Amino acid sequence: MFNAGTIVKVLVANIPNAGYDYRLTEPADIGTFVRVNVMNRPCVGIIWGYGDSNLPTEKIKNVSSVYPAKLSVDDLQWIQRMSEWTLIPMGMVLRLIINIPDAFLPSRMEPLYAFNNDVSCRMTVNRQAVSDAFASNDNEAMTVSDIQNIAHVSSAVVRSMIKNGTLVSVGEQPKVKNFTEIKYQDCGNITLNSQQQAAADEIGASVVGGGFSVHLLDGITGSGKTQVYFDSAWHAYSMGHSVLLMMPEIALTAQFMSRFKNRFGEYPVVWHSNLTAARRREIWHGVLNGTIKMVVGTRSALFLPWQDLGLIVIDEEHDTSYKQEDMGNYHARDMAILRAKISGIPVVLASATPSAETLENINLGKYKQLKLTSRFGGAQLPDISTIDLRENRPEPYSVDGAEQVGFLSQPLCSAISETLSAGHQIMLFINRRGFAPITQCKKCGWTATCKECSVGMTYHKRVGKLLCHMCGRTMQTPKTCPDCGSEVSMRGVGLEKIEQEVNVRFPNARTALVSSDIITSRQSLERLVNKIEQGEIDIIIGTQILAKGHHFPNLTLVGVVDSDMGLFGTDFRAAEHTFQQLFQVAGRAGRGEYAGHVLLQTYQPEHPVLTAICNCDRDSFMQTDMAGRKMANMPPYGQLIAVIVEGQREQVLQTYCNTLRDAVPNLKGAKIMGPITAQIYQIRNWYRMRFLVAGARNANLQPVVSRWLSSVKQPANIRVKIDVNPMNFM
């Protein structure tokens, strides 16, 4: 405890500096939240330790406020260790924890609006998004800014809905409410099979015994992994500990919520990006004061101010959405394991297709593997086979008298017909949004590209526009080439084009499109899932948004339109990620009482990835893939750190990168390569260059990179991003 008058160092959120010295005006402990002024601007920080600036005492400012809340010593150690590993400044790591508007101030008084279901008006796409925003927040009143942020609509849309009475004023925003603690119970309505029970017992023993451990719940799709980690969560919760269940954003569906409520009697507290500011503050304070002890959330839930955390579960641990690339580059799975190690608590990783890094830690004996080899309830794994497109070329079809290139082969079409006749459902998977990825002139070769990004624009037929998938810029689709006036054509295939072909070949089938630009909210996804469960949809055409976490008992056929997509990228993880994606997609078939079948359309059925999927031989495939990585010293057998340098002026960027290249130190057991032009050279008018630092698995590369970058003065109009063990090489 520091006494009043003590000079302390305060780590300030959102400021890269390691901390500033302030004078305490009342007693406070290390880790206590305080308000201070930085450049006459009020900021929130935490007491880090004794001051060490050696400034004259008359120049040291007083702490403005001391709040009755603090982080633990474990939390402070975690902030420091995370900063050292990711090279994110500690103040920026703290920002991830205090990422709540006015965390310690009363809510601003703002007008609140409710959705008026009694008013009849034409429901456009934007108005439906606003309706979904209210539904996803239990129809609670919201401010205008919350409506815009959650529904992703403009202020003009909100104003028009206020004007026509669809949104009605219901007062002003209240101060932060105290969260009423939810009491959970084990309803005892699930009977685990022998494999599940053995896994649950071992994890439960670790929870009860305490101490750090990592368990991989390695179960095939449909094996009931969720119920096993629910059992573990109950062990920790019943002992008074807090529990964090992390999962990819898209897995937060009504199906999961219902399973949770069925097991524990109440719905979980959910943390994700589409919460109102008031709800975020409410949950944040509930976790801080210990009234919230169980949270289901996306990667940012890891940074809630947890009290007495007793268990972390990371579902679909292989999922790339755990890698954050916006507010500092970090992998939430790895940072969760680091946090658990510091606090001495167990971690559960769950996946049907574990990452190479996790499998290597199993091989090294660092993690414990718990296998579930059979589907829950007696369901059988689907039969998986390939369709060789060299021998079964898709036939053309006609739209309004014009011949179109087909993408569905005859064997796949026959299987779709048989499945429809049996009254079962089909999923067609293609991981490409829109109608066509290339808009090109047939005569001069002009191609539609984004003005702010060095990528082509994708044609989206539903909105009749070209869309940049990097920055979101839209453009009217040209009727003729802007250079020569000739006809333009739409080349390539996206899921909208598959929908067009399905509608021609199976005109009586009820179809639904599923992609991130169509399903824009959890509420809209839940509506679709409900339609599928009720048998109102025959053929689902989707991207990876439906590849995992969903259970549709009547879905018996999965067709992958282009299994070769992603196999030959420059990323050394391409084969692993393609296997994971296709295996998860295949796992949607045959999860009920009816047998499932999966057809993979490909031009190379002999490819090791596809052979392994057809044989359900994940282990042999991963062993082969990892052997290749071991020879090349690629992760998990080596380390990589990407340094991405961005600038709005090409000449300044080139000069700075050349200076960095000349300052590259001589290293033993490691090398710094580059600079090279990034594969996507321009994003949002920022030009991009890349360096890559490579070293052995046990090499301590972070201090090397830190010293190297600090040896060269960084221009004010240059951004440098550091990505330890990158997932994205674009």
C-alpha cells in the first residue's frame, strides 16, 4: 500500500510510454485504477509501482482521482509479459483492458430510443439491420450512436426512422446499472458417454486440484465437446471461481445459448462487439466487482478485469479469428494460455482440427490430449468422396436466353436431386463472397480495381455494385469499359453465381445465401438458423460462416464447389487451413439420424489434403505437413516476426525502409529479410512494405527486433506494425 504523498508510476491506457510519475493524494495499492491528466487531457491508468523519473517534486502532478477498483499483481505481470512477447507497448495492452468509454464516469445523459413494432413501414436492408440491433440487445432502448455502431448504418437512416415513428424517444440514458448476479445450477439433464465422462473427470480434477495445465479436447465433429467443457465450467463455478468461455464470433448463436441454458438453468452473459456502450460498461463493472462469474465471449473477453479466474475454455482453438490484427497484433489463444500460466489455472482447448502449434505442444508433453472418437448420440461420420472435374466438367446453363458457365458437376447435381427427393437439406460451400471476383473488359483487358487499395473489386449482384473487400468502398458497375467503351464481363465465381445456377437447375428448391455481407448481425444469423431447423430452407449456399458450430439434424449432403481454393497460396499454413476449413464443413453433414455424404469438387483429387479428408486421416496429414515445416524451420519449429511498414507517401516509405535495411544487425541463428513490397501494396491509400524476421524456436527475437527498430528514427507519417508469428502474409 502506498501512502498519500508517495510518488508513483502510473501506466496510462492508450499511451505507448511505459508510464509517468504522479503524486498520490490518498493511500492506494499497486494495480489501483486512477485518473490523471496527460497533456491536460484526463486519462485512466493504473498504479504500476514507485516513481522513477527523478523529476523535481514541484514538477510532478497529483493524481486526479483514485478509484475503488484494481487489477491483481498477476494482471500486471500478464500485461508486462504480453507486451514483451507481442512488442505491443504496455499502455496499449492496458487499453485492451480499459476499452470501455468512460469506464469510471457516470454515463452521459443522451436521448434513448426504442423500436416501435406497431408502426408499419417498408423494411429496407438498413432498417432491418436496425431492428436486428435492438433484438440482439433484448430490445433495450439505445442511443443514436449505439444504433449506428451496432447496426452499421448511417445517421440519416436513424433520423429517417425517428421521423417516421419507427424509433421513438423513451427518455435519457441512465447511469451505469449494477449487474444483478446470475445464479447458475447444474440441471443434471445431460448424460455423458464413457469417453466424454473420462475427459470431464480429468479436466475436473485439474480444476479442483488447481495449478496450470492445458488440456486439448480433441474430438471429431459432433462428438459433444461442448458438454464436456460445460462440465469443467461447472466445477470451477461451483468452487466460487470465475469462468471464461471463449469462442469465435460466429459461434455465438441461439443454438449455443439454448445448450447453455439447458445445462445451467440461465442464459450466459455474452460479450461481443455488438453490445451497446451501456451494456459493455455494465458487464465490465460486473466482472470487476465479481458479480459476473461466467462469461461467453469473443477474443476481447479475455481482457475483461477478471476476479479469481479459475478456468479458461477456448472453443475451436484453431480458428484464425482469435488472431487480432487491428488494435495491436496478438493471438488470443496464446495470450489466454500465458494468463493462465501466470495465475496457475487450467485451460481447455477444444477442436476437431487442432492447430499445428497445439499438436506440437502435445508432442512435447506440454499439453494433455483428451480424445473423443465417436459422435454423440450414435450419429455416424459422413461418407466423404471427391468429384474429379477433369472427367466431370460442369455443363453450361441458360439465364434469359444467354448461356452461362456452369460450376456444379453432374454427379453433384444428381446427389442434390436425390437429397431433395428424400426431403433432406443440402449445404453448398464456396468461400468467396459476391457474384464474380473479376470485372474485366473483353477487348482491352481493363479491370475494375479499388482506387484506395491495390485489389480488384468484386461484383455483388444483390446490390448491383462493385465492392472492395479490403476497405469497403463501393462503385457502380460500369455498363461498358471506361477505357475503350467495349463490353465488360464478370469472371470467376462467388456464392451469388452459385445461387443463380442452383435456381436454374432446381427451380422448386428453397435457397438461402450465407456470407458475412449478407448475415450482418447475430440476430439475422439466428433467424436463418431457425428457418433451417424448421425445414424452411432446402439448399444453403454459404461461406465459412456456417462451417462450424452448427447442428442441423436434417442436413445430409454437403457439396464443396471449389475444393482447390486456398491449396496453393504463398502461406506455409495454406494446406493446414484448407484441411481445417473443409473438414469442419464436412462435419455439418449427417449429425442426426440420417447418414451424411460429402462431395468435394476438385481438379486434383490426389492432393494430400483432399485424400486425408476423404479418409478422415487428420493425424497422418498433419504429421506430413509438420515434417515439411520442420525441415524449413517454419512455426511451430521456428519463429517468425513480421514487420509491416506503412506510409502515405511512397518515397518516404521507401527511404525509411532502406534505412532500416542498412541498419539490420548481424545475427546468429536468425535473419532479417526484406524489405519487399507487400502482396497487397496499398490499403486505404497507405502503401505497405514488409520485413520478415526468422529464427529458431528458442531464439529470443523480440529484443533484437526492438533494438533494431529503435536504432532508426521513425518519420511522423510512417506506421510500423509488428506481428509475432503472423497468420496473414498479405
